[in-house]
Amino acid sequence: MTDEIQAINQAVKAVADREGKYLTFALNEEEYGIGILTVKEIIGMMPITSVPQTPDFVKGVINLRGRVIPVVDLRSRFGMETVVATDRTCIVVVEINLNGGKLTIGIVVDTVSEVLNIRADSIEDAPVFGTNIDTSYILGMAKIEGGVKILLDIDRVLSSEDLLSLSKAA
């Protein structure tokens, strides 16, 4: 009985941990969200310097007020077709966890939508698509106004090997 209560308490805590404010953005006409506490700022597109021998989804680095920050194209990371940047294309600067420390990176998104306060009862677990599809980077699926927004765990969007290559690029 005690094990059941602990399991229920852990499940309740996991659901409650997902509740909060999310910055929502679009990629390829799909809506995504990341926890607002990971977002440092949103900037317009700016010149990106390519870095040789980095993964295809790493666009390069930018100089943001004297700091060199690696930039990742989320479209490319998710296997989507890359497109030419528009006046609505943005770089969302986020801080992610890396081996107990923090790494600041920029992620290119098609357009930033809004900040939403999403309640725990509006978030469901990511569906299971099969054993060969990794959905560990999906925090949950938020049901909003008849649609679904994919909530990302930004710390898991990139693998540890990807993050190490990004930290070296910076």
C-alpha cells in the first residue's frame, strides 16, 4: 500500500511540475512551448558565423553583447525542411543544464507566439509512437483552445554529445 501511495504522489508531482508559464512559438505551422524560466531573451535574426565540423542543425555562433553564443536551428534538429528566414524569424536565447552547469544557446524559431499559463490538468503525457521513436524531449502535450501545443524539455532537445560540441563551439 505504501508503494502505491508513493507512486501516486510521484505521478501528481510530475504533473504539477509541468504546470506553469510557457513561451510558445511556431515551427513549420506546428506550435511548441518551452518553460519561460529557461528563456533569457528573444532577439531578431542577426548574422550567424558558421563553425566548421559541427552537426548540421548547428547554424553557428553569434556575438551577443560580447558573448559568443551557439545557435541551433530547431527545424533542422527536428528533421524539418529548412526555410529562408523572414522578418518574423527569431532567436530565442535559452539557458540549459549541462553537467551540473548552465549553457546559454540560441534556438531559431519561425515565429514567437505568446506566453501562456498552462494548468497541469491541460497537459497530457507524450503519446507512445513505438520503440524506435525517441520522445524523451517532449515534456507533454498541452490542450489549448481545441488544439495541441507540444511542450519541450529544452534540456533534452539536444543530446549530451550535441551539447558538448555546442559548448566547444562557444
